[in-house]
Amino acid sequence: FIVPKFLVGEDGSLGQRNDMRAVNLEHKLGIHASPTAVMSYGDNDGAIGYLIGDENRGIEYMFSMMNNARLAIGLEGVGIAECAYQQARDYATTRLQGRDLTGAVSGMAPIIRHPDVRRMLLSMKSRIEAARALSYMVASWLDIARRHPDADIRRDHQARVDFLVPVVKAWSTDIGFNAASTGVQIHGGAGFIEETGAAQHLRDARINMIYEGTNGIQAMDLVNRKLVGDDGAMARILIDEIRAFDKSLNGNENPDIAVIHSSLADGVAALDDATTWLLGCDDGENNPAVARASGATAYLDLVGTVTGGYLMARSALLAHQALEKSGENDEFYAGKMTTARFFAEQFLTQSQGLMRAVTSGSASIMGLTEAQF
């Protein structure tokens, strides 16, 4: 329904005030720049609202809007993560504490010289790059789905968008919150003080995992409506494309590419196994719907991790090819190579664990009685 502030007369002129008002402003954890109000309708004469579209099609209309909204929220997660990363990186280059373990810096060293701080910064940087690449890829598919002259190509790319939009929304916003939390950690005690601004990123990032459909709902949408809904067809297309690209890396003698190739091969194998298990739940589980719901969040994380790893691998290959030619951007491309290798070593290697979480079913998740909680 659309409920206007003022009713409109038959001649198009503004009429009396509709029976609706804002009665309170919510006090929120973050995003204070965007006020949230409590609305009251119909306290006196009754509010008048107008049905949008046909009866009983509200959910359908809402989901036509949701793809754009979920893509936008995913990008919001990437944006907050990038802000948190830049602030943490800048702080780490100026904060002096401890000795450089490599001996390259005498006296007190900036904390960016310490391995664990570098691990945290690279965790932020690599996942941000993977999530940004995923968002851009899906956005490009959306353009093709809307504008390509060939109807078959439009349908194919719309199916691709539909499959990965829940991943863009949930995986990217999980990364956004994690990056904001890591940014606070890099600041140490100063990060817990509001004056540094690090805590604001953490507070603002939290809502992204909730609105436009919680991340748990995104996972259910991915597994039930997208994966099972087309009997795994789009998931298989994605898996086949990743596997074909990974095979093209076979024989590349660059050590970074070799590590990425091995990790991506293991990751896509794990995704294949998890996909097969979810599609076959009807054969081996007493309640397939509960089994799929129990593994949905781990599956979404697995899809995001493997697809993100695939895009980082593509980035690394392009960087490797550019470095072979040598030029003024060599430092940039070398950084891309190292960042992609870090993602492969630290995150793609988690794929087997995520697969095990998916395929363990619902036994432990549903095993407790309510009283045992």
C-alpha cells in the first residue's frame, strides 16, 4: 500500500491531512544520519491507503525491488569495510610500538611492521577486493540482463544475477562488519575510544546484516529458491566455469599462481560436494527442509568464498601477465598477486570446513530441546 501524507482530491488538488503521524524516533546503535521513525496509522478517523498493483501479489512486487536493494546493501558493506581498512592502514603506518622482528627498522617500529597486524590488514584488504569484484561482476550481469538485444542472453544473465544477489548482500555485509571489527582491533585501546572514529564503522556496519532481509534469510533464499528451485542448474554453471578457469592455471610456473590454483581447485571441489549434498537431501534426511536450512548459512559463505577466490585468481592472472611485460605499475600488480595469494591461503582453504558444516545436516543443530538451551 501507499499511504500519502495528504489525501488528493478528484481534481488533483491536495485535500485534508491523512490520519497518520510519526510518534517517535528510534534510538539506534548506528547509522544516526538516517533517522528511523515509529509511524502510527488510523488513531482517529482511520488512515487511507491505496493498493499498489493486484491483490495478493505484494511479495512478488517486493522481490522485484529487492534485487536492486540487496545489491546496494552489499556495496554498502564493501564501502564501510573500505573506510575501516583505510583508517586502520593509516593508523598502523604511524603508530610506533615494539621492535621490528625482521630487523629492517631500528628502534620503535610502526605496527604495520608486525606480522599479526599485517595479517589483519591483509584479511581486510583481500576480502574487500573479493567482495567488490563479486559486486561488480553481478552488477555487470544485471546490465546485460536488462539491455542485451538477445533474449536468451538476457534470461541467462538474469538467472546468474538471481543466484548470486543473496551472496552479494550477505557475504559482503558479513565482510563489512568483520572488517570494521578488525579495524577497531588494529587501533588497540584507541579503537575503543569514540574520538578515533573506528567504532562508528563498527556500529554503522551492523545494520547491513539485518535490513533488506537478514543474512540468514538470504541464505535460505539462496538454498531453497535459487539452488533447489532450478535443481542446481545455475550452481552447476558457476562451478563448471570456476573449474574450467582453474584448470587453465595448471602448469603456470609462477609460485603465487601455483598456490592460488591448488587452493581454488580444493575450494570448487568443496562447493561441488556441498551443492550435490543439498540437492540430494531428499534421499538421505528425515526432514530435508530442516537439513537444508541447517546448512544454508555455511553454504552461502562457501559460495561467496569460492566465487570470491575465483575472481581474485582472475585478478592475479591478469597481474601476472602485466608483470611479464614490466612497466610503471609493477608495484601495483605485484600487490595484487600477493593479496590474491593471501586470500587463497587464508580463506579458500576454509572451504573444506564449510563443506563439512553444510553436509553435517541438522543432527546437532536440532538436537537440543528448548529447555537445554
